[in-house]
Amino acid sequence: MTNAYEHFKLAIYCTATCLDASFEQIQRELIFFRNHLKVSKVYLENHRGDVSLSKERLLELKAFFEERGIETAGGITPILGKRYRPGYGRHLQAICYTDEASRKDFQAAVETAAAVFDEVIFDDFFFTNCACDDCLQAKGDRSWEEFRLELMAEVSENLIRKPALAVNPRVKLVIKYPNWNESYQSSGYNTEKQPLIFDGVYTGTETRDPAITQQHIPRYASYSLLRWMENLAPGKNGGGWFDSFDCTYTEYYLEQAYLTLFAKAKEMTLFCYSILKESYYIPALGHQLDKLDALIGQLGNPVGMKVYEPHHAKGEDHLYDYLGMMGIPLELTPTFPKDGSPLLITANAAKDETVLAKMKAHLRGGGTIIMTSGFLTRMAGKGVEDLTVLRATGRSMAASLFAQDTGVCSFNHFSSSGEAVTLPVLDFSTNSTWQKLVAWNGQMNIPLLVYDYYGNGKLYTLAVPDNYADLWKLPEAAVSGIRNVFTEEVLPFELVGPAEVGLFAYDNGTFIVESFSKVPQTWHITGLKRKRLTVLAKMPGTQVAVIPHEDASGYTLHMPPSSVCVLRLSE
């Protein structure tokens, strides 16, 4: 087995607690990894909580791995033990950066790592949630977000960058951002200033099992966040990092690897050595990585509907990830697109005080925007009334019946869901906006997807259920109708069928369909316009069936749970 994959680098993060072992033990454990994985890099952590390794120990570890052909880099988990700030509680032992003793101890760890390694990564505990008396005094009249964003930018400069470069002018400093991106600002992760201070960024692509974990992050986030980071700091995103915590099924663990690589990560880091050294996940992962390596080189650059996700934004938490799991390829960006490409605007975009002016210019230029009911509500009284007659009422209605596409007055297609979905009631003026899809209950129907014209452009508004996951409960006809509006300017084909599916598209005609469903499902690929479909790969096995339609108008995909099919369109 060679020591590296061709299209990405594989690294393992080793915590300080697991590196305090004999080299005989580490050698035995390393054999297990190398029997199944092509490990080309390790991150060797010198500080975590109450554990700090000496410079001498780090040099020994560095030599040990490099003698075996494995690249090394440093790592730090910025937490301190309970002896710091006694009497004050801190979630997850986060550091109080207004305490001089804590600052001094953390800086010492930085200097130790920089003295040994030319690259140091900071694990995703580089935040603060301390509210001690000193922090309260330093905060003053500012909000916690303002205070912590400024504090952590200062810490990045004065406790990391300057001391590290003083010790080692060659050192590359990398900040790993966690998976909970819509909460960054609450604890000081500053995506505006820190990428300018650090030499690189890294992306947390852990999603695990959203239903049973406190982070409740949809699985599509393993893809979407890495794409946002790529657009945040082009060329500086080192890769994606995930773990095996709370992965109810083996497939959930492997899926994190799939999505990280589908997003075109240059490197993938496994957290961590100590919990994986005897894990049954490792043989399964190694088997799949060999196949993924052969596949990744055939993919182009990711494409999808742009999603405007500004810095420090929060509103409709991870709504775009729920939409992504409806088979809608998305490309998140922290800057408002200027190329006129189709655009999704959620309540998160309200963080930008100039967003309405940008939207108007986009529409007048002939662009398409889909905005959500959450954005409509958030911008009430701020000028959104210039774009549409829709108004949020504050009421909601449960419905299990849906209709779409009008003939003269009545709708042409009707469908029903297995369970009722609760939607916000949006008021509108007849014939001033147009209903493409509605939900109805008894003698009343309400908008699900409507559209307006503005300038040369088209503005859609999507009514979002109270429970975002209820989007997946919509009947197949409604799901396909919504999906088609999102993708009609992005893809040269249509995906028809239920939700709980990922569609990942690339600019060279390749695309990936992944089933997120727990039961077998069927999707259809239509509108190919005489193009030929080639199957490049099926994962994890050959159970996926790709069947051409008899009239040559498309293909049917029968897919078992957690399966992946990689396809290519050609003339």
C-alpha cells in the first residue's frame, strides 16, 4: 500500500493525552491504521486542558513519525483546566482571555508548538464563553457578540500570531472552524478578521446523527460548510475534519467522508487517534477511500444555486442544509454574488443592512432570487414591501393537501402528504403575485411557493414550515416542483422524486446522487435533451439500479438507504 491518496491527503489528529505512551505502543497502533488507510500526515497536539507536552517530547514524536514517512504538524486545543478562573463556570473548559494567567499559559503552549513545527492547527475550541467579573467589566455596554468577536481577533494576533512568528518565522498558523457556523459570533469566532490573521483555515465537517445530538446539524452541512469556507478564503481552506462521535450508523460516519470529498477538500483529517485506533470504522473507511480517490479526480468544480450567507449571520438556522437534502445543489458564499446567478436569500441575509438594495439591483439585472418566508418576516417595514405584496401574518396553518400550476383559475395537479405540515400564512393581493404551489385545508389554501416580477428579474418566495425537516414530508410532486424552480437555471436536467436526497453537481457534466433516506427510494432524471448518461461509480456497492426510460427521455434510479451514484452527462 502506498502512503498517500492521489487526489487528497489523509491526516489523523493525535491528542496530547494519547501521545503520552511508549513508542512501542504507538508503533503497534500505527500498524492498525496503516493496514487500512494511506496516512500521509499527523497533527501532534502539545496542549489540551491540563495536559501539556514538552518541546523535547514533541521533537521525539516528530522524529518517530517522519522516520516512517508521515508528515507532521502541530496542534493545540485551547482549553484550560479547572484550576484557572476558580469559582467561575465555563462550558467545555473554554479559556477566559481576560485573565492574565490564562493568557500566559495559552501563549506558552503556542510558543512550544511553533518551536517544533512549521504548521500548527488550532482545534475548534478556540472560542470563549466566559462571563466572569473581569469579562463583564471588559465587555461594558457592548453586546456579547461584539465583545467576543473583538476579543478573539485580539487574541489571534497577540497570543498566537506574534509570539509564534517570533519563535519560528516559517510557521503556518491554521484556525479550524467548527461545524456550528451559525453560532460563531456568540463565542467569538470572527470570520471577517481571523482569516486575515491566520495563514489558513480548516473546516469542521462533523454532522453525526442530528436527531440525537445537541448540535442538531443536518447532514448536508458536511458539504455546505466546506463550500462556504472555500468561498470565504479561496485557496486557504486546508480541508475538512470529522469524528465518529454519536454516529448511530456506520453509514453516518462514512457519509461525512463522502461529503467532505464531494465538496473537493484537499485534505481530510480524522479525529482522533485515540478513539479510532481500534475502531471498526477504520477498515470500512479505508475500503471506501480507495474508491473515492479514483472518483474525485473525475469531478469538476462544484456548482449550485448561490446562497448568500453573510459573516455573523443567524436567522433560519441551517435552513439551506434542509433544502440541500431535498436534492438542491447549493453553493454558500459570504459575499453577495455579482454575476447575476440564481440566488437563495434566507433570514440570515438580513444581517446585511444593504441586502435589499443588492437584491433590487440583482433583479433589475435579470437575475432570479428565491427568498424565504423568514426573510420576508424579518424585513417587514424595512423595504421588502417594494418587492412583493406578500405579508407575514404571524398565523400558521396545518395542511396535508397540496396543489400546483394553474390552468385558468384552478390548479392542474393535486397531491397529499402522509402527515400534516404546519406552514406560515402569507397574505397577498390576488393577481399582484402568482401562486405556483399552495397548501390547502378545507376551503382555504395558502401560498407555498409564489413569484413576482421586478425589473427584468423574477422573485420567488418560499413558505418554510415551522419544523424545517417537514420540508421532506411534502409530497413528491411538491418537492419536485420546488426543486425544479431552484435548479432550472443551474442544471441541464431535472431530478424528480421525493426529498431526503443529495444532488452534487460539477462544471464538467458529472453529478452525484446520494440517498439520505432510511428506506429504498426511486428518483427519475429527466429533461436530458438527447444527452447520454454514464454511470461512473456506485457506493457502497452495486445495489443502485440505473434504468433508461423506454422513450429515451431519461433514467430511473432505484437507490437503497445511504447509497451513492456518480454519473456523467455527455453528448
